[in-house]
Amino acid sequence: MAEDERGAWLEAAMERYEESLLRMCYAYLADRALAEDAVQETFLKAWKGYERFRGEADEKTWLMRIAINTCKSIRRGTWFRHIDRSAMPSQLPEQEASFDERDDTVTCAVMKLRPRLREAVLLHWYQEMSAEETAKVLGVSRSTVYERLNKAQTILKRELEAWYHEN
């Protein structure tokens, strides 16, 4: 692919997926500046590695995989572990559809899940990826995705049951 074609692809991909990637990276890193850096790094890696993209997954799945790996690299950084990065729903990057105020309670509960469970929930339920796409992004089997979603659902049900009955 010629460099100008690759540039046009990158521009279109940024237009389509930047918001989704930013929300995922923010949920993973709990810091807007780091999330923005992760998204930029994701697109840079995608641009550099586009020739290796085989089309076995769709572009969004491929980009989410790059983004999650980028976030994992950032989280492995020594200084990252010494900073409180509690993500609050009000700090999440804006999305096109507005949340009902009650969604904050659910979002906070999701953000408190262990990372592996949270990743599966965010990709499958929030990013509306299929279990197959989620499995490809996370590099696990589809059955592992279902296991993680079931565990997350059990935890969330327990955590949110009293809140649900109050509303």
C-alpha cells in the first residue's frame, strides 16, 4: 500500500475508532492524558504495522488489541504503580449518547472489577463486540470470554442487587 493510501486509511480509522479507543484506554488506565497518549501510540503502531494486518479480524478488533497491549505496557511502567488512578464515570471521555445518572453506579462497579473481567465487560458490553471479536482482542478463547463475562455478571449482580431494588 502506498504511503498516501495508508495515510488516508489512518485518517478514516481515526475518525471511526478514536472515541471508542479513548474510552477503552481511559477505562484501562484511569487517566485521560495517558489514555490520549495510548490512543496516539495505538494509531502510530497501526500505521507502522498496517502491512502486517492480514484481515483475520476487522479493523476495530485489531486496533482494540493494539490499544490494550499499549495500555498494558504503560501499566507495567514502574511509576504507574505509585499513582492513585481511580477512574470515575464523570471523568470518562464524552460519548455521543448520554448516560442516565443511574449508569454511574453500574460503571463504577464495572471499573472495580479485576482487570481481566473488566476488559471482557468493556469490550463485549460497552464496545458491543461479539464474544469472538472480544476473544481475538484479548488473545483468549471464546469460552474464556464467556467465563469472564459470567464471573463479572455474578460479581456485578451481587454488588448491584440492593441498588437495583432501590431504583
